[in-house]
Amino acid sequence: MNNLPVVRSPWRIAILVVGFTFLYAPMLMLVIYSFNSSKLVTVWAGWSFRWYIELFHDSAMISAVGLSLTIAAASATASGDPRYQLPRW
């Protein structure tokens, strides 16, 4: 397999932690702020499901999600079909 030595220096681990924090912190903040009851993003007014309730009562949004799932299922089926029909190499 691989005969290279495994190097685990503290600097590599620190850079890895900083990199993953840079990637995942905005996603975590987005999830937290999605429960904000205020219309303004910068003003925290408390925890609320207000925006999720409005989202699920919007018929255009529900229709768009249904269409997206239909397209996803069709493309997954279409891309999986050649896997079993065509020769591999």
C-alpha cells in the first residue's frame, strides 16, 4: 500500500481545524439565524419557527420542492440505467 510516514504535527492539525471552521461556521450560523423571529438578520429577536411556518404555507414553494424532487428522481433513474445496460469497458 502506502509506505509514506504519517506526520501529525500540531501545525497541521491547527490548519485543519481552522480550515474546517472556515467551511462549517457559516453553515452553522445560517441554521441558527434561520430560527430568528426578526425580519432583520442583524437583529436577534428570539427563537421562533415563524419563517418555517411561512415557508410551508407557501404553495409556490411546495410546488417548487415537488418539481425539484421529481427532476432529481428522473435524473437519478436516467443516470443509473446505463450502468446496467452498457458494457463497463
